[in-house]
Amino acid sequence: MRHTASLNILVLVLFYFPAPGLPANTPGGAPAPAAIDACALLQRAEIVRVIGAPVGEPTRAEDGPASNGAYSSTCFWEIEVAKPTAPRADAPLGGKSFVILNAQQWPRGSNLAHTFLDSFREAARTGDIPGKTTARQVGDEALWWGDGLAVRRHDVSFGLSVFLPGSKTSHTGGLEEQLAPYILRRLDAR
């Protein structure tokens, strides 16, 4: 149940809430952020290599420019598991196993990518997500929020989560931390 609640909060943070303290328009009159494609930042073969299971084709959800000044893009990969769990209406994606990557390109030079991580710190402080966030050594700054990894690199932030319902292994962010370097290499090459 904790996994469901935390992933539902992730969806809210990623899609509905602007980062705290930001105006509705692009901050400081900065130019609009460049587009970013979350599906281009991580490849199926890389996911398979890390999680050890096949994944389906990526599904892209283009959120575009947001009121907080970022351009947002999301990509889902469904994990093909040998023994899928029974469908559940109260679970993310009906209880399917999946990888989700949400990437935000902030206006270049704005130094606003940290606000994505700040939103998780605030959600933990107010009890909207269970437990505390934990700093991780990924990118320029990163944190684990219990069900996913939030990372900042220059003017890009991203959230990455691997959801494996019914898994008997403890999920502490190791899979996300193994996937993050692929994303960071592509960001650095842009």
C-alpha cells in the first residue's frame, strides 16, 4: 500500500503541482525552456540490462511547457513479467510493472532545476509522502523519496521509478541509481 500511495504522490508532483515559490509564468522573463524528450534519454536495452526482464515499447506523454517554467516530458515502459500480479484499480497503472521517467528542461541558466527536488523535500516535510528523503550521489544533486529517484543535472531535473508490484526484494533505489547514468550521459551530450 505504501508503494501505491507514494507513486500516486509522484504523479501529482510530476504532473499537477508547480514547483514551490515559482510564479505562473516563465521566471524572470527568461526564454521558454527547450523541449525535452524523456523517451530519448533511456533506451529499452539499458532497462533490460539493469532490471533483467524484457520491457515493452516506450509510451511518451508530452506535457510540454508547464506553469512553473519547465518543459516536461514523461516516458513509460511496461515491464513484461513472468507472473503478473492481478489487476488492481487502486495501484498505479492498474498494478502493472513499469519504469517511469519524467524529465523537465528548465530555462537555460535559470538555476531552477533544484525546485523539482525541493518539491519532494516539501512533500516529505508535510507528510504527503511517507518517510524522509535521502540524498544520493547521482548527477549534481539527487534524492530518494521512497519509491523513486529525483535527480538534477544543470538545468534539467528528472524523476525515475521502477515499479515491481509483488516483488519480494526490498526496493531501495538501486535499480534507479543504475539507470540514472544512462540518462545523465545523454543529458551531458546535448
